Amino acid sequence: MRNNLIPAAALAMIGFSVPASAADVGYVQEPVTEIYTQAGPLPLQAAVDIANGIGLVSVSNTNKWGNQWQVEGYDVAGSYMEVDVDARTGAIVNVNR
């Protein structure tokens, strides 16, 4: 009986000291709350941040057409999404899903 007590106690202590795995931690992306006040046209990264704020998760293509940034990619469900952002003001002009 005494021979089994020490290994059982050691296994119990190892079980309590195992750290949480990465799957136990959820990731929530905060919405974009920054206001871009840079003089001149809106930079590409700012347009991508604005698109991320409304649900775009992965970006596959970006284009600039006139005064609009077109940011194409996929949302969290894997559906295609295109967001048009005004290159002067940062306003969302159109969203295609």
C-alpha cells in the first residue's frame, strides 16, 4: 500500500501544475476606434484597419480606384467580402458580401 501512495501523489501534483493550452484562450479582435487625422489621402493600412473593424478577417486584394480603397477578403465565416473605403475621409462607402 505504501509503495503505491508516493507515485499516486506525484501524478496528482503533476496534474495540477499543467498550464492551460492555447485552445483554452479565446481571441476577440477589438473594433477600430482610432480616428485618422493624417493630412492627405488615407493610407492603405488605415483602410484595411477600417475594413477589419466591420468584420473582414483576411485580406486577399487591395485596389485604389479614384478616391476609394477597395479591400477584398473573407469574413470570419469564410464568405467573400469587399469593402469600399473613401480614401479622403475613411468613411465606408459600400460593402459587398
